[in-house]
Amino acid sequence: MGKRAARRRNRPQQSDNNVHDLFDEKNADWHPLETSEEKGQRDQSFRRHIRPKSENQAALMTAIDDFNLVLALGPAGTGKTYIAVSKAVEALDKGEIGRIVLARPAVEAGENIGFLPGDVEAKMAPYLRPLYDALNDRLGTKRLRTYISDGTIEIAPIGYMRGRTLNNAFVVIDEAQNCTYGQLKMLVTRLGWNATMILTGDPDQTDLLPEMSGLSEMSDRLENVEDIACVRLRDKDIVRHPLVASMLTVL
């Protein structure tokens, strides 16, 4: 036994050397996303900047830059939520605001899924899935989890917004067509200093009774108010499958 142990101690560690060779300085900058035409790790900054695909999308992006309160109205698939979340992430990365506040009415689309377990964040997660998807695309999973855990990104149920003043924040109110006029009035008056608020929704696709949705009335009243922008996107602005636009013209 002693001789075999001695031979093992004196044997050169070839396997370890081969492993270290894989991680030498020559290969330290290798990245799985790298192509033959690129050198080093791909710059990720492009993921946080988007380009409009239509004139109305460009108008929406400009309005978000120029106004503190913006109503983005239009049919499904026109990029309302995605643009709002992307601009929120862009403002956060630039240090223009200190946090992002996301709110969405907890209204099912024609069915009742019952009570959900967990804390407020867990209960709201199914309703906020579209916002999470957009945030994950802009930030990545790791940064998104970090921002949610330290409060940089806040999930705020609409029912808990009363009495608050949202300063130094970028607020996204998604699916606003599922809010009543009273709820929308409460939400828009939460706007504080150095804050931007975006209301997104489709007045023609509400899950409430038609007379309960307050988005159409709210947009009609605020559209002519100075320093408030109301951008209306159309079927031609839809960026989903071309069939979506075709269907919406007949549905």
C-alpha cells in the first residue's frame, strides 16, 4: 500500500493541467454568444434600447420622453406595454429615476381562477406576467430578481395605491381598460415629483362591463389637457403575427 501511495504522489497531475489549459488567458474572454466575426463578450447594452416599428410607436416613445403623464391607447399587439417597460428600464439605467412601480388590475379574462396562495407578490404574479416578460427581456433574470428583492422594482396592487405619492419613479399602469373611472382618477393623482406615469390599455377590449371601464372617459377628459400626452395606436401598428391585425378588423 505504501509503494502505491508513493507512486500516486509522484505521478504528474496531467488531468489538472489539462483542465487549467482550458481556462488560460487566451480563452478567458470566450462567450457562448460570440460569433466568428466578434471578439470578446458581446455588448449587452443594445438590449435596453428599442427602435419604433411605426410612426405611432415613434410618437409614443417621444411622448414618454417629453411628458410626465402619457396615455397609450390601442389594440392588442401594438407594443404599448413593451415600450412603456423598456423606457422605464432605460430611465432607471440612466439614473433619471430611482425605482419602477408596476401596477395592473387583478381582473381575469372571463374566468375565475379562485384564491391564490402566497404573499401579495405571489398573488399578483399571474396578472403581471406580461410585465415580467418585458422586464426579463430588458434586464435579464438575475438583475430582475435583484431589483425586485431590493425594492428597485415594486409590484403595487391598484387597491393599495391610495394615499401614496410616487416621487422619483417611473410608473406603468397596464391594462388600464380594466380599471373603473374612480380607480384611474386615484392612480393619476399619485404622480409625484420627478416621476413619469404611463397608462396603457385598449378601450375596446375590457374585461369589465362596458359601462364600468373608465379608460375611454379618462382619455377623453385628459386628451386636451396641457402637458399630458394621449397617443392612439392603430391596427397598422400591430407587431404580432399579421393575422392579428386582420382578425381585429372583423372581430
